[in-house]
Amino acid sequence: MKLSDVLEVVTCTDPGMLRSHNEDAVFGEADLGLVILADGMGGYNAGEVASGMATTLLATNFSQLIPLSEPSQPALYGGFQAHRIIVDQITDANSAIFNAAQSQPQYAGMGTTLVLGWFYDNRLTVAHIGDSRLYRLRDDRFEQLTKDHSLLQEQLDSGMISAEDARYSQNKNLVTRALGVESEVEPEINDFEVLPGDLFLLCSDGLNDMVDHEEIGMTLQALGSNLGLAADQLVQMANDNGGRDNISVILVKVKGDYAAPKGWWRKLLSGLK
């Protein structure tokens, strides 16, 4: 059995109503248990270059690391190893984007947000940088699992602004952390237990800035049995509300158990010798 037997993945990206081109980039591969979303920033087409570099480099490198076999196999790289691998790969991607920006004037200052999810052994390890988000719908509860790296989030945390006022803030798009902008970056990495029936949403701020949290959750509850339709509907809702930015959505439905067999850590340790 492959991971694609228990994970359903759908990706969707749209330029929105006002932008002439799309600076978001998405990648999703059920057999790898890997999903990546990046929202680029920078003048001219530099944001598009940064997000494209991020998703391409990370997807290529992870595909060489993760064997395309049983759902348990990624667990051989999991646990304490997963964080180390993710940090190493993000560090390499950050350096590539930063060096390109330094060496080519048209790309100066380019960068990108990042949300990366890795499914293995009934777990999800998530790394994120910036204000692109990960949500989870479990039963009837829809919640945001990542916390934005943004000036607005810092103002919320300090009590300088209320949640209601934050909806209309002019600081929504000021991120405090991005991939490729500086020579070093620290991703925030968290682990979550995964249950059959869970539905995960990765999105750029072009969705959550245009569509309320409650509306997103209700849409996933209503259309979660048809991921393609749900993704298209979320993008349409953002465009109907103005579509001021590029809109990207990745949906992952967990259809069954993908636990690693007992004793996988022995294989891991033997492989590290």
C-alpha cells in the first residue's frame, strides 16, 4: 500500500482579480506525503522566482530522500530525524534564493513565505515561515495550527490591537520572517498527531485575507468529501470578495491509518551507522 492510498491531495492556485501574474507556488504529492506552499514577494517577477525556487528545490530534494513505497517508510526518516532533515533542506533553499538575489540585481530583496507539511507514521510535521497558514478540520472543529510571523500577529500578541481591529489593519502583509531575504532563517517546526478523517488546508494570505475563518471552515465541512470542488470554491469565494492577491490552496484528506511498523527505529539506527 502506498501513501496515496490513505492520503488525498489537491492543489489549486489562482492569480486573483487584480494581479497580472501569480507569485504563489504549490506542490503536493500524496505518495511522498509532502505538500509545499510558497507566497513570493519582491519587485517585478522576483516573488515568482523566489516561490518557484523554494517549491522546486524542496520538492526535488525531498523526493530523493523519501522512498516511494509503503506509508511506513517515511517514518524511517521521521521522529527526531524529520526536524533535522527539514531544517537542512530549508537552509539550503534559503541560501539558494538569497544568493540569487545577491548576484542578480533584478531579484534584489526577493523572498517567499513557506508552509511545508510532511506526513508519516500517523503524524504530520509542519515547518512554516511567514504568514501562509495551515488549518485542520477535525470532526466539526476548524482551527489554525500555524501562527503568523507578521507585525500584525506581534501586535495581537502584545495586546496593541484587538482581533476585530486586526481584520481591517493596514499591516496585514508585513511579515517578520521570510525565506531567502537574509542569509539565515529559522523555520518554526511543529508535530501533530493525525487521525483518519482529518482534513488539512494550507493557504496563502490571498485566501484568509479575503474569506473569514468561519466561512472557510463551513465550506470545508460542506464540501470536504469532494476536495477538488472544495478548493475551487475557496478560490472563487476569495475572488468574489475582491481577489486582491494571488490565492493558493492545498487540501489533504486523511482516509486511513498509515502507522509505521514496530521496530522501525532499529532500521533507522542501523542505517545511520
